[in-house]
Amino acid sequence: METDTNTPISTGSWHLTPDLDDFLARAGAFLHSRPALHTVPLTVTETLRVNGRTVYGDGAPEFGVLERDGAVRATFFRTPPHWLNLTALDPEDADTLAARLAAPGRRLPGVNADRDTAAAFAEAWQRHTGAPAVLRRRQRLYRLGTLTAPGPVPPGRPRIAVASDRERLWRWHDEFADSVGLGAVRDSAEWADARIDSGTITFWETPDGTPVAMAGTSPRVAGQVRVTTVYTPPHLRGHGYAGAATAEVSRAALAAGADEVLLFTDLANPTSNGLYQRIGYRPVADFAVYDFT
């Protein structure tokens, strides 16, 4: 989704801009007002701020703010070539945005938002462009309540990933991206380097020192940390390794001062949903991803 110029433009009550600083100046307080529901835009914009606008791909990021009666009502961002990401919109505002974005003949690969917003925008996009919308994935956002050991804890211990783990990290990142069916959001080697530098990937390793699962965390923004990239290679599953790694990074996030610890699950995977609830995670909201074909 390209803009016609590099100058921010306003159309009706939607302010569209390629400028991250402009977007955060307008929408920062709104995003921080509901950090759990806005966890994705908060963490993505923080990553862009720290690592640069091309961290998610070569395309220029796009941002939008819906302002009405002197207040921010909703936002969107997109880091090409990835999906449009929306905060909550009613069907009328979703239709207005779809019409605005579709007007120059632009194409979008899809949309990611809370369940109702995603459905409303997908319907509006199909109406304005003729591009069929296909539900790709249903997700659930969880918030940690009281952390509970997954029990029984498998033999072994947690360990932060270091430079010597680089090859394993990028290989597991590729495998994780394939397993969740959403593709790699970042280059795996670059992702591995960033995670090693920040110390935000934890392995669960067996007593002989072999890594058997990993779990990561996002940067702390607005008091919240999100657990990400929980992965166990297929031949090592069923031993409780992912649960142990997830419990450890959740504990570490709380110990480091996080007010909230969050994570997303694929609703098509009852095993992971059951595991996270046993650890102490409780549902917050459902989300959906649609592809535009």
C-alpha cells in the first residue's frame, strides 16, 4: 500500500501518514490507554522506532489515525508486504477506511484485527474491490493471571540464547513461521541477531544441555510484555518443554516489572490453548486474519 506522496494527508476524519513520529504524536496516548488490546501496534511501532522503518521489510510503513470530536477513535498500521492491522472499528468506519484505501486501485494482502473489526473490514474490502476475503486464522489474546507451574516440570533448565545459538535460532524461527502459517514477519537471521542482542529468547534445555524448546518476549511497552515465538520441534513435542519455557519467560517478565503479560494462540490448536490456561492465562479477546485473494 503506497502513498501518493511522502506528505501526510487527511481524508475526512482519517489522517494517513508514512511518518512514525507523526503517528505516535497523534495516537500514542490512545494506544497506551488499552495496552492489552493494542499490544501489536504498541510493540510493532516500538520495534520500528528502535530498529528502523525497514525492519519488517523494504516497503515504507503506513499509518492511519481516525480522529473525531477531538479524540482518537482508532488506528491502523501496515508494514509492507504484511497485512493491514487495525484497532477496533465499527462497520461504518471500516467501510469508510476500505473505500479510502481502495480508491487508487491499491491492493492489500489481508487484514488482522479483533474478530468483529476484521470481519467488517474484510466484507467492506470485498465490496469495494471485488477481491474475495478468506478467513486464514482465528486467534485468541490471553492475559496472565496467577502464574502456575505447568507441572510436572520436565527435567532440565531454562537458558537465555547466546551468539553460539544463532544458527539454531534462525532455523527454528523459519520452522515456527511455517508451522503457524503466517509466514516470516522478519528475516530470520536478522531476527536471531536482534533476539540474541536483547536476550529475549529463552531455551528449555535437557540436563545434557540440548535445547528442546524456545519462547520469546516482546519489548516492554506501556507496562505490557507479550510472549512470542513459542516453539518445540515436532519430534520433541509432548514432553512439556514448551510449557516450561513459556512459564519461565512469563515469570521473568513479571520479575522484571511487567504489569501485564500477554500472548496470542491459534484457536485451531486446542493443545496450546489448554496449556496456556493451565499456566494461568485467561482470555481477553478474539482476533482474526483474513487473506484478500
